[in-house]
Amino acid sequence: MIPFLQLLSLFFIASKVDEEDKDKDSKYDLSLYKRGDLLEVPRTLFTHFGIYLGDNRVAHFIPDILPVFTKNKAAIGKMVTNNRLILGVIAKSASVRVDSLADFAYGSEILVNHMDKLCSQPPLEGDEVARRAEKLMGSMTYSLLWYNCEHYVMYCRYGMAISYQTYQFCLTVRKIICSRMNAYLTALCGTGTVLYLGSVTLLNTVPTLLVPFTIWMASSKLSSRLLPPCPVLSESAWQENPALY
């Protein structure tokens, strides 16, 4: 097992130069960014967030598998590739670190303070936002749902650690689980299990009836509308985006 971990460590330390240095030479107009700005870029399947500190520095909470296998600061300090990021999410290994604007953006277009238009909470002063971002520097436990990069920047800029992406995910899961189709499938699977076992007992009959019945009662065409609006978004934002329901 140890040789495998060492091999994996060497793989990430010796990542291809062209991948590590992807878009290193990309030019970003630094005059467009102010201290305390909230920056957004697409990374893998999600949006990645950071706080601009000034002087071409961005503080962001990013998963990274490399620190699990090595203490080599030079290797860890290089731009976090998507491979390192995804494995870091799985291992729940992450830290708040400062990178250049190009390393943070990973070659993508940067959105600036986009959440200001959506969030019902007014942003804090730029210096206070940056101070909060700097104060949280270092390693922290990562959770894709309960504490990710969006929680981090939302706390820094608005004073509340909330993730709109997490809310969307939970809403989608609820729509899938609390659906009439799921109730039908659960009842079908339960009935099939009872028939396969060839016996009807209290132990297998109760779950077969109770689980589908519970899902059926919870399901509704309007079930998603019964959820409270995400506190991140202003009322106007929800009205302008009916698909969020």
C-alpha cells in the first residue's frame, strides 16, 4: 500500500509541465479588480470562488490532494490542477491559500461580484472582506455540501456561510426522492423482493408498504415550491429565475 501512495505522490509532484502551467501567460487586467472583490470561475462541474486581496493575489478555499502525500511546499505551491482538485474533494483535504489571478482563474473568464446582484445581504467593506479572507488562511476540513469555497467567500463578503450551489443540489435531490415515480419504483422493488423471498412476514411487509406510502405522501407537483427560498438570493432574483423552483 505504501509504495502505491508513494507512486501516487510522485505522479502529482511530477505532473506534466503543460498542465501545471496551463494558461500561466494569460493576461488579466488587474485594474478591473479591487481589494475585497468576490471572483468566480468555472472549475470541473462547479463554480470556484475566491476573494481578491490586491496586487495580483487571490485567497480561495480549494481542495488539493497533494498535501496528503508530501510536505514539499514548492510542489504544493504550484497551480492546483483539476486532478489534484477532484481527488482533494474525495479526500476532504483543502486549505485557504493565496494564488496569482492566473493560477486562480485556470485560464477561465472571471466574473466579478456577480453575487452582489443576487444576494439579499449587502456586501461588507472591501478591506473587511479581505481581512476576513486572510484571517482564515491555512488547512481546513472540506465538505462539498457543508463547507466549500462558496461558503468561504460568502462568509467573507456577506457575513454568512451559505452556498447557493449546495442549495441547488439539495433541491434537486429532494425533487428526485420525493417524486411519485420514485414511490412507484420503491413499491415495485419492495413487491419484487417479497415475491423473490417467497414469504410474507411482518418484517418485509411493513417496509414494502410504509416506505412507498411515505414517499407518496411527501411527493407533490408543488413539492419544490414548498421549500423556503434560498436566503442567499434576493426576492427579485427568484422571481427572475422561475427555473430555480
